[in-house]
Amino acid sequence: MQPIGTPEIRQRIERDNPWWANADLEILEAKYQRRVYFPSFKALALNFDVRRAAILLGPRRVGKTVIIKQLIHEAIQDGIDPKQILYASIDAPIYSGISLDKFMEFLPTASRDKRSVVVFDEIQYLRDWEIHMKDLVDNYPRTKFIASGSAAAALRLKSRESGAGRFSEFMLPPLTFYEFLKFIGDDEKLISENGPGQYEAKDIEALNSRFVDYLNFGGYPEAVLNEEVRRNAEQFIRSDIIDKVLLKDLPSLYGISDIQGLNKLFSFLAYNAGSEANLENISKESGLAKPTIKKYIEYLENAFLILKVSTVDENCRTMKRERNFKIYLNNPSMRAALFKPVGIEEQEKIGHLAESAIFSQWQHAPGFQRLRYARWRNEGEVDIVYLRPSDEKPLWIGEIRWSDRVKNQFGEQTKSLSTLLKNHPTINAAILTSKTVHSLNRELEGRHFEIWPSSLYCYSVGRNITVALDQLGSGRSRNQAYQIKYKENKP
């Protein structure tokens, strides 16, 4: 038997780079709607003044390959020679064992002095990719290198260990509720803007109906835009996303042999998303040892399947030894894929998924790591506590509900919020979400207080954060852009 020869590899590369033969070729993905992150990713990836490779991270099926093909289209439109643009999907078997520098030989007009763009898709399938990439960045000063991958845990770790000063990471998360409405063309139909960062539902019942759609299938562009996929969204999300991560990515990255145990743990966490948990009760329910659970939760977090939120007590102190925590789904539609879609009448389930959805929007913000929840004796609990970065004091708090009981039970529904407001003068604002009630400019314990429908609040957080990040395309830093559109001193 003979190894695959260079001519065969060249044929495959030429097939994957059709713009070499036809500069006027229309790239199919260029027609697709762009995500709100595209301008900021383009600004990072095609900045030839900075000698860094752009590492595009994100869960499976959130559109990484699409955004890369759109980037190639715009690079050609911006005047880069199509023959100086190379795209290779490293997971193709024909590329097995080929080092990254070998690909540079296949560029039709390869030159260290000409502006070039080289893209390595699914780069996690190449062993020691980070070492080769660093060498390329050093040796080709006029080339912008871009890599993407779904196995984010390994990619992030290796990029930080070996690529210091040479790699810039860019996160592409699932669709926000704001993006979901834009993708289906319902944004302007259902939402009106009353001022900077302030939105109102034109029809709250219609917005809630779309919110339930979002909870069931709305986090993935393909499930939103493709009617065939949408009709069987559960199968698409379960087989193409969850199963591939649980059965392929994580076992291969970490050498996990108990795949059944990992699958069982994720199903348990997904079913109880939004509920408080600890290693003790998870161990009893799953049959897994606590050290294994702790390790698996870290893996699931790094694979963008779950979000873990730590607790503080009524004094808003972080526990020295973490005992309790909450697990949310990185994308709430994963629960529908594992079990069944939630119906508009299933109030309790929607409430838990609404929490996951809102935390999913917040994960895009630079301040996400400062979000906690508060829990104390006598069943007191507040779902969101934002800690000020300077001194870890609480700055604003929020409770997430899917009911309108606040109309008739205001004191009972705001009891936990009031407790924290009384005890912490640093808190300047509080928010309570509802099913349909929207009431701004209220007061609670002498502090600013707002009531928002959960669906509208979810939309607002997603829109204000993602639109702010979009301003990165104008050259602002991530934090500068965030501060422009969404002040961190507001819930």
C-alpha cells in the first residue's frame, strides 16, 4: 500500500478553494444572514497590522464555518488576491498527518511579501497544532492565520499555553433571543425601541410564543433557518450537537472511558437546569463518584454544554469551599432535544428554561464571570447577584419568574430582593421578571426597581450586549464597546 500522494492532496485543496480558478465565483455562504458578531470577528481576523492568529471558538453548529466562508468572501471583496486565500478543513481524512506549514506550499502564488489569508477549520484534529501555528505566525508576517474548532477546552488551553502573544481568541456563542427574532424576521414586528437600551413588546403574548420557540429550537442558526431541520429540531440538536460532543469530542480529548456515565450526568443536569445542586445529591442520583462529577462538570462547561454559577450567602460573600451551585444549559433548546419540547402551558418548566435562557444571554458579556446567585437560611434566594469587580460588593440583583403573581402578591414576590437591598447599600438597582407585567421606574427599599416580562428582558440583555460587541468593528476594545451600549451598573 502507498501513502496518499501530493497530487491527490493538491486536488482536494483546489476543490476546497474554488476561488483560485474563478475569482468571480459566488461563495454560497456569502448569501446567508450574518450574525451580529461578524463585523467584530472580521476586524480581528483581517487586521494585518497585528501579527496574531485568530482562534474562533464555539459550540458545534453555531455557524463557525459559515462565518469563515463569509470572511473569505469579504476578504476577496476588499481586494485580497483570491489565490492568496487558502481554506482547509483539517478533519478531512486526506489531510491526516500533514503539518500546517505544508499547506503553505499549496498556495498558487505563495509569497511571504504578499498579503495572504490562511484558514484551518476544525484544527483540533491536528496534534500539536498550536506549535505549528505559532511558527507560521512568526515566519509569515504578511499572512493572517485563522483557526476554528468546536473542542474549545483543548483549543483554549493550548492557545493560552503555547500561543502567548501570537493568538487572539474569539468566542461565537449560540444565537441570542435578539438574533433569533432577527433571523426569522420578527424583530421589528414584535419589538419597539423607546430609547438607548430600552425596549417594549408590541404584543407580549406573541413575543412569549416566540420565546417558547426559542427555548425549544432557537439557539442554532440551521435549526432556525432550515424548515426541514426545524421540523425535527430535537433530532438535529441531539445527534449533531449533543451526541457528537458527548460521544466523540470529550472522550477523545480527555480519554473518558465511561461514556454512559458522562451521558447520564449531562441528561440529569439538563433535566434539572436552573435548580440548585451539590456534588452530594448529584452523586446519589447519578451513581458517579464526586471527584468524577466535578471533573465531568468542568469538561461539560468547557465544551459549551452547560454554565455553572456559584452561590453567595445573604451577606453576598463567596463561600471559601463551594458546596452548592446552579447548572444552566448553555443553550436552553438542548433540554427539548433530550426530552421533549416545552409547551406554552408548562409554566414551571418554562420558568427554569427562562433562567437558562437569560444566563445564556449574559454569558456573552465581559462581566459574566461576576454573576452569582444568593441563597440563605429560611429558603431565601435571589437568582442573579452582580458583584462589583473592584471590591466584590453587590451592585445589582435580579429575580427571574414566569408568572404575574407580582400584581397581587408584590410583597411576597419581592421579599428576597428586599432582604438583600436592606443589607447592602452598594446595590443600586433590582429587577424582577414576570410573564407579561412591564413596569419601569419603580422603587423597592429606596432603590431603583423594574419589572420586565422574562421574554422581553431576555431580548434586551441579548440585544444590548451583542450590539455593543458589534461595535468592535469600529476598532473599540471589547470592554469599551460593552460600556457604550450596556452599562455594567444596570441589571
